[in-house]
Amino acid sequence: MYWEEDIKDELAYLDDIFQKRHLVITEFAEQPWLTVNGRKMLNLASNNYLGYAGDEELKKTMSDAVMTYGVGATASRLIVGNHSLYEKAERALVNWKEAEAGLIINSGYNANLGIISALVPRNGFIFSDKLNHASIIDGALLSRAKLQRYRHNDVNHLESLLKKVPFESRKLIVTDTVFSMDGDFAKLEELVKLKEQYNTLLMVDEAHASGVYGKNGEGYSYFLDLQDKIDIQMGTFSKALGSFGAYVTGKQWLIDYLKNRMRGLIYSTALPPAILGAIKAAIEKVQQDTDRRLLLQQNATFFRKALTYEGFDTCKSQSQIIPIVTGENKRTMQFAERLQEEGIAAIAVRPPTVPQNKARIRFTVTADHTREDLDWAIKKVSQIGKEMGVIQ
Ligand SMILES: *Cc1c(COP(=O)(O)O)cnc(C)c1O
């Protein structure tokens, strides 16, 4: 056995091709200015789109719940971990989403793993957009069903794949609604048509859309008024809703089935009661928060337009996720380093997360950023872009 040698070789290789990852130490990431390895920087890397992670009301709700109920759930939900706050939070969830039933799950990663692997049998088929989140792929692999990845947002490609499988087989089409690396939207109208035509279930992952899109922040499906046509709606409380955890909503039979078959629910400790308190409060708050949603969209549009005007390729971003394509890994890493030196925290996204030579810097804006913050960042980013020959 040569475990150590082999693994060290692989790490050295990752380093050579500028794909080795390092953990940095952060504090105050819930704020527009955070510290990274002790240095203050503008936070253009968080998913805290509405600023809820640092919200005073939510902080108070959560700390009160800690003092009343303690720090942990003590067991899984099917044992004694199903705290009464689950019931309250799930009722708030179902009201918010106007769904028949809903379930809170320990994290978005767990949700996708658990839902997909519980639902799709080994002789079933899963059709997944090529740019879907890794947790969807992992769930599909765990199900051992046949996984077919269609080209990003290419409904013709998807249809050609759907045509080849038996009409009566169990089929699932699954997509992110807002794609996490490109910041563009799924073509939900077309997916709904295909789903109806080919007798499949449709599942959406609203991780980046929960709290952000729709009249009451219910998600992008609601923005398009397609919610009643989508069988499985998954989203998270860990991004715009500020804390932690995820949800799934749908028909009663779906939720009952997941309670019986989803291994992540059965074999993992329940969420701490205080998190459930924060989730419930965030669901109630977000429905009233049209102003912050608007502010977020204004910030996103402002930042995206300014970078495009400067000559950057912002892919097909239409959301608060705004990438700029920088190309090769090496140049991208240097770009990210220069941003850090100038006091901007943004992440470099490299293969295999994105295609070769399509490495990018990914910015996310929040409702908490001021116009001065963004103006300052645009100047810095443009200056570095010119230095490095990314723009003219
Ligand atoms: C972040 C994310 C997840 C994972 O959610 P967590 O709560 O962080 O585990 C799943 N899907 C998508 C599209 C995401 O962006």
C-alpha cells in the first residue's frame, strides 16, 4: 500500500495545476465587510443575500431559543429530536409556499442526497442539467438510477434523452432554478411542458432563489407562477434566510414517503431547536421583506451592468450571482490574489466546478452592500482586470 505517497502526489498535482484548495479563517462573514485571515475585506462572496445572518431580530430569536431549549436536539427526529419547533417551523413553511405538505431537512446537501436517492428506484431515470449543484449529482449516484446529464438549459437535448426511455418508467427531471456558478435561470416553462409530455416528475432546487424571487420570496418557480406544476420543491435556509437547514415541499404522499425512506432524516440527529426558531422567524420575516428584495436586485443590476460596461464577460448572469470569466486557472488565481490584496473577498471558481479555461471570479452581492461599497469594488476589479489583460 502506498496511500501516503499516492495522496501526496495527487495533492502536488492539484497544486501544479492551480486547483489545490485552502481554508481561510474568517470572522464577521455575516456582514458586508468581513475579516479574512485577520484582514478586513469587502464581502462579495457570501450567500447572505438579504443580510439575515446578522439580523438583530433573528439573532435575538435564536439566542432566546438557546436559553429556553438548549444547544442540541439530542436525537434524530424519529426518536426524541422532533422538537415542537419543527411543527411550528414546518407549518410556517407550508403556509409560505402554499404547499400541501413540507419537511425541514438538515442541510441542502443532505436534502438533495436524501430526496433523490429515496425517491428514484434503481431502474428509474434521472435527467439533470449539466450545471446542477454537486449535491444533486451525488443524490443521483446514490440512487443507482440511470443518470443522464443534459447540456445546460438545452431543452432540445433533454427532450432527445427523454424520448429514448420507456414512457412508463419512473423518471425525474431535476434542475437548479438559479445556477450557482453562472447566475442564470432555468427554463422552467419548457421543463414543465416536457415533464407533462413525457410523464416525469419535476424537482427544483431553489437554494439561491429562496427568499430572493417571488412576491413573498417563495422562489423562482413562484415568480413564474409555475409552483403548482412542480412536484418537488427544495430550497435552503442557509443562504438568503440566514441560518442553516433546508426544506422540501410537495404533495402529502411525497412528504410521508420521505419521512419513511429518507435515510438522512432517519439516521442523523435533528437540527438544534434554536435553528428551528431562527428558521421559523426568517420564513415569517422574509414574506414582508419586499424592500430588501428590491434593494438586492438593484445592487445586483448595478454591479452586473457596471462590470459588463467595463468589458467583462459576466456569462449569462441575471441574478445576484455575478461571475466574470478570467480563463485559465493560473490567471484566475492571480486575479483572486490581487483582489485580496486590494481588500475584496471573492472566490475563484476553477474546474471541475466549471469547464476548462472557463475559470472565473464569482461575485455575490447582498442587500446590505451600499452603493459606495459597490462603486469602490467596481473600480478595483476594473483596475486589476486591465493589469492582467482580462479587459482592455
Ligand atoms: C448551497 C446549495 C446547496 C447546499 O445547501 P446547504 O444548505 O449549503 O447544504 C444545494 N443546492 C444548491 C443549488 C446550492 O447552491
